[in-house]
Amino acid sequence: MSYINLLMKGLIIFFFIITTINYIPAQNSYVDSLLSEIEHLEDDTQKVNTWIRLAKYDRHAVEVKEYSLQALKFSEKLNYDIGKANSLYYLSYYYYYKGDFEKVIELRGKTLKSFNEIDDSIAYAHISNIAGISYFSTGDAASALSTIDQGLEYIDGQKYSELRNQLNINKSRMLIEIGEMQKATELLYETIKYDLNNNRIEDAARSYYNLLRLDKNIDLAEVEKCFLEALNYVKENKHVRDECEFLYFMGVLKYWQHNYIESIEYYKKSERLAIQHNLKYRYAITAHSISFNYIELKNYQTALKYSNISLYNIIFLSLNEKTQLYQQIGNLYFLCKEYKKAIQYLKIGVNLSEQMGNIEIQSLITESLYKCYKHVNNYEKALYYYEKHVIYNDSIFNIENNNYISKLRTKYETEKKEQYIKLQKSQLKQNEKK
């Protein structure tokens, strides 16, 4: 796998965290009226419920933490289980929107226990969803999947199909990360079917976005049609963040179609909106993506320019994206024959990749470092990184080999069960004839 494809993989996987957030505008008059009401209430369940109404109204407001903590304090004092559960619910959402995923995970057990006690399966599933995303954001894919599965177990598929659909979308993205591509593909097609049947064109577009690298036979014309419909809808309704997002999607689509000039045009439209509306994460990730196209066009200096724009905004990127960015900049300096600068950035990248434990990226970066040191005639260092590269490559091979054997074993067991069922059915028919 080339480092460009690996970078694109990271961007596609991570991006779902951003696309799951919806933004609610605040209306101060409503908030002020509730705050005024609280001043005249006794310390009872009515006061708790009013604090919760405040937290519920705008989950993005910085005051939500205070509202939730006030509700929690009085709920515990009154032994009010529903109030306690809801307080923890909105407190979890506050930390989720703030990007403090460790705090969401810390609250997860207490919050889920509260909703289990009051038998609220919907809230349980919602908390499982954001806790799963939080685990995923901290690099714990196994816990992320098990948490999402807990949420799915708690809801009735027919009654809560929209929530089940959202959980399945996030599950598919986690399956991609652990290499379960077939399962992820099946889930995404299932969610797209649901979204299109229910006129949820924006959600369908987001699922198609994740399918781009999974299904080689995907109908790109159908994907483009969906992206453009979603883009037109959000433009008409003046949803700026969503417009920025779908322009970005079109940039990715054109990149996969090898239409690099048109890809850059869409990315730059997304970039302009991001600058105008201070969408710093979008600005950082779009600049990163623009550089891929200039690499393909062999315009390495311009690619470096956009990579450095992303680097200036690195605080808004995940650990995974930071690692890939340093890797990309290092490789670009290598292509420009500035080997000392390349080594500087690649060494930061390899240190970050070791924190992540991502052996694919470690293999690629150590190979690049080997080539750099070879070019500056430091053969001792070149040999050191070459040996590390070989070790990582062997590990990747062993993992892939074990996965292949596991899949064969699963296929064999499945076919064996199917044959047994067929045999039983055949015997039953013969018995009926007798």
C-alpha cells in the first residue's frame, strides 16, 4: 500500500467523528426564562428537571456542564434516579462535543448503569453510540465495537430504525479500521438503502463516502449523483458546515477518479468556506487533502505548501492524522531531495506511530528513513531503520496470514453447518414420506 493511499484511509476513517455532530443555535431568551424560573423553585425534582431542560436545549453551550452538574447534585440529594440518569446523559454529551473522549469513557459505566436501572433503552443506545465513538477516537477499536454492539442489543430494530441505522453506520467505520471490509461494506449498503428510502440524502451521502475505498465495483456515477443532491440540499437550506463537508466529499470522489484538477477545485471551495466560518478542523484536513492531488501532479513544492498549512493547524487533528501528516511532509522533502529535513519530520512521525502502535505506518516511515539515511551516506542509521522496516513488514505479513487462516476456518465451519442443516431437512422429508 502506498503512503498516499494509507493517508487517504486515515482521513476517511477518522472523518466520521466530525460528521456525527449536529449543531443547534442558541436562543438566549428561552434560556434566560428558565434560569429565572429556577431562582423561585424549591430544591425538588421540578428544579432538577428545569436544569435538565437547560442542558437539553443546547448541548453545545459551554454552560451545559454547569447545568448538568447542578441537576446531578440535586438528583443525588433527592435520590431521583431519572434526574441522575439524564444529568449524566447531558454531561456525557457536553464532553463528547468538547472532544474530551477520555471523560466520556470515564462517565460511560455510571451513565449506562443509570439508564439500565430506569429501563430507558433509547438513552442507553445513544450513550453507547457516543461512548463507542470516544473509544474509537482514543484508538481502542475493540472496546468501540463492543460498546456499539451493546447499544444495538438494547433497541428494537423496527421501532427505532433511525437510531439503529446510525449505530450501524458507526459500526461499519469501526469494522473498516480493524480490516473487516466485507462486513463493513454490507452494513453500509444496508444503511444507504434505509436512508434513500426515507429521503435522508445527507446520511446516504456520508455512507457512500465511506464505501468509496471499500467497493471497487461501486457505481461512481450513482455516488456523484448522491453527493451533488446532498450538496444542493444543504446549499439551499444554508447549512454551511454540511456544504463544506459535501464539497470535501466531491474532492475525494474526483481524487479517486484521478481527476486531480477538479478535485482541487472542490477542495478549495470547501477550504474557502472553512476559512470564512472559522472551521479550523475542516481547514486543516482540506489542506492536507489538497496536497495529495499536487503529489499526483508531481508539483511537490505546492504539495508542501498545503501540508504546512495543515501543520500550522495540527492542534485540531487526531493523533492518527498528525502521524500521517508528519509522514507526508517527510516524504515530500525526500522527493524534493532535502533529506535532512525529511529525516526531521519522519522521526517525529515514527515516534507518533509508536504511540499509536500502528505497524502499517511504522513500516512505511521506517522504510522512508532507511532511504533518507542511505542518501546522506549514514549507513549505520540506514541499516538500523531497514531492519526495523523488515520486522514491521514481517508482523504485517503474520497478521494478514492469521486473518486469512481465520477467515478460511470460519468459511469451513459455516459451510459445514449449512451441509448439516441440508442433511437434516433431507432426512425430515424422507421421514414424512414414510
